[in-house]
Amino acid sequence: MHTTTTDHQHEIRRKRAFVGAVAGHVIEWYDYGIYGFLAVYMGQLFFASENPVVGLMSSFAVFALSFFMRPLGGLFFGPMADRIGRKQTLLIVLILMAGSTCLIGMIPTAASIGVAAPVLLIALRCVQGFSAGGEIGTVTSFIAEYAGPGKRGQATSWLMVTAVLGLLLGSLVANGLTMALGAETMLAWGWRLPFLFAGVLGLIAIYIRLKLEDSPEFQELARAGERSPAPLRESLTWGRAIALVFCIIAVHSSIFYLVLTYASTFIVETLDFSSTVRFWFVTIACLLAAFVMPIGGRLSDRYGRKPVLLVSGVWATVSMFWFFVSAPGATPLSFFFPLMSCALAFGFYASSTYATMSELLPTRVRSTGIAVAYNLPVAIFGGSAPLVATWIISATGSISAPWYFFVGTGVISLVALLVLKQSDFDRAAAASMTGKIQLPEAELEDAEVPAALA
């Protein structure tokens, strides 16, 4: 009877943790992604130029810049989560994200305060990026540790589902307001509403996260006194795992932002389709990707991470090529199919990446290792993707030319997956069970790592 009661209590805690984590994750991604859906307006309001392409590229440059703050956020918050716990860190990053997003909706435009407007925008986007860099490693570790072995694929796939739903919510709010208010009203004041809405959503998510308990694995480490004294330094001893995660995430990042952010602008600005077509295409693509993610996660639990990632990685690479080469002369009907192929491939590939990351790194340095390995490729191949694609089209005059960049990310990931071995997972699992330190204790304590990062 006691065992049954204990198991029931653990199941209740697990469900509460899952709901709290994913609720906050939805808000994080709504907050972070809404800027991408409003890039056209932000370019006109904060980076005025006679050439609309220059204004759009400036807006995307700020979008990309925030991604290069993510590695710094990861370096700060990843070790914090390995030292003080997942729960407290998740709460801090959510407060930063919701607050900075809400403030973007309040700042004056360049017409009112001149050059100070883009400066304030850039500063707040950097805070957003800093926060996002701390979210992913922490929340992935939190969910994976609650799920336990054998269930991590399906459990962590829901983080990707909620990330997509957060961006979809951003798309629905931004594109829905555009349809309801019209472009002129959106440019005048309507663009502020999606950012201000983040404040309300943030308060709800903060309340939910306050109720969470730390993951059982982390609590056990804390009770045993096995928390890493220098998570950043220790994580670097897992160089092969970090390199593998970096490369595996390359195509995850590029197709994520192709489907969920850049396609929204590409459909209207490059293909000259209507805002209504954009609204429905992006909505359907998001829902399709989200629908298949739990299926992919379950398949990876049953058949292994590598087979699912290899098949979907090839599919993603081919689909991105199709997306761009089909663009010249495309009609809404003809372009629908390559976009949906990208969405499906993205859904299946991204369903297993979070579980893969969590299983390649041990509990002691999991948040730090993921933060380091994940945020760099997201900045290089994901956040910069809209800017790179816009620049390539501008430089070459060809709307198909960006396929070189996107297919290149696919090749990087496929090579890493071919190199990936079962022993990579076994080593991390063994270290998690034993709490084994990867460097001598004395060397770790003497490591010259800034206190905030350690």
C-alpha cells in the first residue's frame, strides 16, 4: 500500500512538473518568436530606409543578433541550473523573457526618439536572447530527468510541440491582427499589442512555475553532495558529446526557423502571396509539425534515436532544397507541398533531438552541456537563417539561391549522425548513475571559471 501511495504521489509530481515546464515553454517561444512575425513592421518603424530590403534586412539582423546572445545566456544559466537547481533557473529566465517582451511593446519608434529607438529595441532583444539561452538546457534537463530512461523521446518531444505552439500562437496573434486591423493600423499602433499580451501570459506562467519541485535526479545529486563544483569546466570534458550535439542541431535549427519564421516573410515579401495565404500556410505547417512530434518521439523510444534522426534528417535536407527550387514562378497551390514536406520533416527530426541531447550528457552537467552545445548552432544556423537567406537573394537576385545554406546544414547533421555510436549514450548513462567526476576533484575546484558561470 505504501509503495502504491508513493508511486501515485510521484506520478502527480511528474504531471505537475510536466505541465509547469511546458506552460512556461509556450510563453518563452511566443515571446521570442513574435518579433519574427512582425519583422516587416519593425523594419519600417525602427530602421527607416528608402530601400525596403535594407529595412527588412536590418530587422532580421536584430533578430539574428539576439540569437548570438543565447550562448552567453547558456553559459550563465546552464551552470546555474546544475548548481542551484532546475526550478529556480526556469523561473528567472521566464521573468526576464516576459518582462523584456512586454517592454518592446512600450518603446517609442524612430519617428519619435530617433536613433535611441533601435538602440532600445536591440537591448531588449538581447535580453530575450540571453533568457532563451538559459531556458532550453534547463527545461530539457528538467523534463528528461522526470521522464526517466525509456520515455524521454516522447516526453521531451512535447517541449518541441509547445515551442511550435508558442510560435503558432505568435503567428495567430500577429497575422490575425494584420487581417483584422489592416497593414496601416498595424504599422500605426497594432504591432504593440502582441508584445504587450506577453506580459499577461508571463504572469500566468510564472505562477505555474512557482509551484514546481526540482527533478528527482537533481534532488538525489543534491542530497548525495554530488553536484558539480564547476559545471562549465566539467562539461568541457565531454567534448565529443558536445560536438555531436552541435552538429545534430544544425539542421534542427535551420529548418525550425525556415518553417516557423522565415517562411512567413518569404511567402508575402518574395512570392507576393496574400496575407491570408501566409496565415493559413504557416498555421497548417505549425499544426502538422506539432502533430507528428509525439509520434516521432515515441518511435525513437522504441527503435532508437539514430534511425529516426537519420531518416528524418535526409528528408529535411531534401525538403529544404525543394522549398527553394520550387519558389520561382510558384503559385500558392504548387508551393503548398514543399512547405508541408518541410513541416513534416521538421516535426519528425525535432521530435528526438532533445532526448538525444539529454542522453549524451550526464546529470551533473546536463544543463550546462546542452546550453553550450545547443545555443551555438541555433545562433549560427537558426537565428541567422532569415538574414542569410534575405542577403543571398539580394546578392544573387535568385530566390532559389538560399538552398545552398540550408542544405549545407543538413549535410553537417547527417555526417554527425553517421558518426554517432551507442557507446556515446552508454558513457553518459554510466556517469549519471555513478555520479563520476570527469576530472580530479582538486582540479575542478581549482578551475579558473568565473563564479557566475560555475
